[in-house]
Amino acid sequence: MKNLILNVSFMLFAASAMAQQYTVTSPDGCLVVNTNVADGKMSYSVSLDGKQMIEPSQLGFVTNKSDWSKGLTVKGDKKETVSKQYEMRNAKASHISYEANKLVVSLETADRYKYDVEFQVSNNDVAFRYIVPQQRDDVRSLVITKELTSFKLPDNTTTFITPQSDPMVGWMHTKPSYEEGYTKDAPVAQRSAFGHGYTFPCLFHEGNDGWVLIAETGVNGTYCGSHLCDWDAKNGYSIAFPMDGEMNGLGNATPGLSLPQPTPWRTITLGKTLKPITETTIQYDVVDEVFAASTNYKNGRYTWSWLIWQDDFITYDVQKQMIDLSAAMGYEYVLVDNWWDEKIGRDKIAELSKYAQSKGVSLMLWYNSNGHWSDAPQTPRNGMNTAANRHREMKWMKSIGIKGIKVDFFAGDKQPTMQLYEDILADANEYGIQVVFHGCTIPRGWERMYPNFVASEAVLASENVFFGEGAAKSEPFDLTLHPFCRNASASMDWGGVIMNKFMSKDNKSRHARQTTDLFEMASGITMQTAVQCVAIYPNNLEDVEQEKLDWLKTLPCKWDETLYVDGYPGKYAVIARRSGDKWYIAALNGTKEEMTLNLDLPFIGRKQTVTLHDDWKMNQTVKTDKNGKLKIKLQAQGGAIIVN
């Protein structure tokens, strides 16, 4: 028995000795990533303040050459610090400082293929990727057939996530378009609605231990977009590539690499509270500009007739009304939606653009991405699907003063689709045109990578509030969730601060909006995008109180800083954003009950006078108390705005 114990102890010691462990911590020492190479496989785990938030999880991938996730040996490791500062005009902050510690572990497979695993760990954020160098002279390209990267969370974790849709379903076969509903505190083991897992970003609650946001960034035409598989009891969530059926079944679902090439970054943001989740900039921190801005792109606000007035009112006279409305409100843009080429005509669009410019307003035009990936009939078609067509359209747009485009109906996440997004952005930049995407995937660091990128829809947005009462009823939940999930990781074009009380042109018929006016107005602050839609109509100049209209004229469109104040996903959200030297604090109540909040506002200070707007009264003068706190009350599904 003594010999048996000695033998077992020796075997355990030998196994432990064979394992190679590497650790990298955040600059403040609170976040720790441990990596482990044992039995030819690599794994990692993440701890925050001594509590393991990501349990040991897989790393590695399989290629068309061989399985590069096993038979691994470590050929070296390197640590260094990363420090940079950069400016943003189209994100949640304008001046960003990034400090991180970096670990690179160099690996070799059993058949002598080489790659690196790089981790960058900043305070509350982990980003990691694979870097694949050129291999032997005969290996300059590679297909990754499967990525084994996983995220093993504790079993008691709950989720705020949205399922990946079936491909080529929905209206005119335009899905997946990232427009499904979200879970609310659902168990991790709950299967996704369509059996394809969940789209990024994914928010998880580990109870008293804190919050985790998982996403990806740095995706362009050299890779596909990814999502998470359904939960597996052994491995947790793993990376999944697009479905074969996307793009009408054309194009590979797996990414091809031209070596040397890194993969996109997988990102994990962790916090004891939602503060790091709300304020993270990791999506931009680890990427760089793909090209420089060709002009000084302008943030702004836009009006949009289509949201409630729909297709029949894409006419010259109506769009001229919208131009006059934008001018009266001091807004910078008007979006002219689908069918403009047929219902208005190109010559009259040029005339409208000239009229808009005389009013200090610029036009943005809608385009169908079209091609073979959907049956959406809206025109203009065949304008964005090839380089020749794009240059023809964009040259014409520049000549008449068009400043932006909204391109709709994409095809999922395959690598050719990602290349199309990048090509549209690159070509538009040559002509000084900003880009909004709809019916599309999420942005993945694009605000920094592409200076003319504004935002993507990629959410069950305001048009659905118009289409059906169900989405109108879920709007309070949605808009109190997204500051901590979808909009926390990337700019979001929700498509409208809606001031009509009913979803109809006469503002009397169809279903009612479920939110209060102040909820809608405050959502213009909680929703972050560089060009914000305020979906007001000429009738709103008569049926909305002048004090509210006056405030909407002042809605900022560029933010210098963003802070979390309070909230719980799907229940309520209180977000502070600074524009210049002025703070705007927006509070949304997503519940059907009145809510009283005692807000801690240290960034404003003690006994400071502020202006409070709520559903009872506009332009109230109130003060923070001796501790810098302010008590407010919110109506059911209502809102409030505080300005210092």
C-alpha cells in the first residue's frame, strides 16, 4: 500500500511537472488570466478579485491541414505592456487611454505547424486571439474548419442573450439579421430557440460574483463573423462559425486565411457590477484603423419619414417637409428610405439635395445590398453589390451632396459577407460618405476600423414597434437591456426616438406606444450612435409640448465620456454621458410600476444645482445632496433626464 501511494504521488507530480502554466494580470492586479498547456492541449481561466469567473476553457482550432488543438508543445512565451491613446468621434467616449499587459505563448503542433496565442489583459477586460505565421514554403494559405475556443461559466450563471436565427427565413428570406428577442435571467443550459446557439454580444450574470460580457472584435473581410454554440455541460459555450445556408447556400461557412494572419479577437469584460460592462471600450482598444478618413465626418441627428409613414410617403413633397422639419429642429440630416429612385427619381433627388443644403441639412439615401442572398424587392437594387456599381452610385451621390447611406438586407456572417461590408465602407470613404447598416450583423470594432462607419441596426428595433403591438410592449424591456449588452459593445441604430403616441400617420389609430415621452427622449441618450434618429413628424410640432421639442433640439450627438450610474438589464437603466463640459444623465424604467431611485452622482458633485426633466414636469431645478446623491421618481415605463 505504501508503494502504491508513492507511485500515485509520483505520477501526479510528473503530470503536474509536465503542465506548463503562464499567468498574465491586469494593470491593477484584480483580473488574472491563467493559461495551461497539459497533455498537448491548451486551456485558460479568468479570475476577478480572486473569484474564478471563467472556469478552465478550451483553446485551439482545427484546420484543413490537421488538428491544431492537440499534440501541442510550448516553444516560447513573451510578456510586455501595451499602452496607447486614441481619439474617437463615433463611440461612447472621445479620448480613450488603453493600458494592458500582454502574454504571447508560442506553440507547435505534433506535425510541426506553429502559431501563437496572444492575450491582452486590461482592467476588467480580456482580449485574445490566434496569430498564424506563414508555415513552410508550401503553406501560405489555411482554412480553419473549426474553432474550439470555449467559455465555461459556472453552472448557476443566468443569461441575457439572443438566439441565432435559421438562415434564409423571415420576410423575403432576409434572416439572419440579428433581430430576435433576448432571454432574461435564463439558465445557461436553456437551449436556443432555433438550435444554432446565440449571437454576440452575450451578457451573463454570475449572481453575487458579478457580470460577464462576451463578444468579438476586429472582424473584416479576412475572416467570418462568429457566434456561440448552445451550452455544453463539459465545455460551456464554444465558438461557432456561420451556417451553410447563409448567403442562399453560396460561399464557405469556414474562414480562409492568407498567411501570416491573426484571427479576430475574442473579448471578455468582467465586473462585480455592470459598470465595467457599460463603460468598456475593448472593442476599439485592440484594433486599428483600416484606412484614414477622407473627410471630416459629421455627427448629427436625422428625421425619417418611413418609420411611421412608410412606403407611400416616399415622395418629393413629403421629403421636402422632412427637410423643413430637420431645419426647424436644427438637425443635420434627413434619411430618404427605399423606393426613392422610383417614387421620386434621381433628378428630383438631386433637386431635393440642393434644397436641403440651402436649409443647412444633408440627405442620406437608402440602398438595398441585394445580390443573390435575399429576395427583398426594394429599390434601388444593384447599387451596392459590386465595385463598379458602388463607384457609379457614390460618384453621383458626391456630385449632388449626399452625405450618407443606409444599406439594408445582408446575408449573415460568412467571410464574403464580411468582405462586402468592408468594401462598401472603403468605397464610400473615397467619396466622403458615411454608412449605416440595417438588416445586418453586429459591428465588430468597426467604429475604430472604419472612420465613416456610423452604426448598425442588428437589434429588434423601432420599425418593429411600428409593425406590431408585441414589439411595442417589449420596447421598455429592450431599451433597458441594450445599454448593458448590444449597445455596450457597439454603436446601435435603433432607428428613432418616437414622439407619436400612436403608430399611424394621423397619430390616432393603430396600436399605441407603450412608453412615456420622457422615456423616449431619455432613450436618445442611453442609445449610442454618432448619427441619432429622432423620429418626429410635422404633426409633432403641434401635438408635442414645446418644452419637449425645445429639449429635443439640444439632444447631443457626440459623447466624450460614458458612465454607468445604476440599472438591471430589462428592468431599468441609468446612464450618464458627457458632451463637452455638460453631463446628461438618462433614466429609463422598463417596468409597469413606478420606481424611485436614489442616484449616486459623484461626477457632478455635492450640493450641485441640476435641471431635471421627468414625466410630471420639465425644467425643474433641483440639487444633489451633501453626499452627491439625487432622488428621482420614474413613471411606469417612463423616464427622466438630468442635465448639469
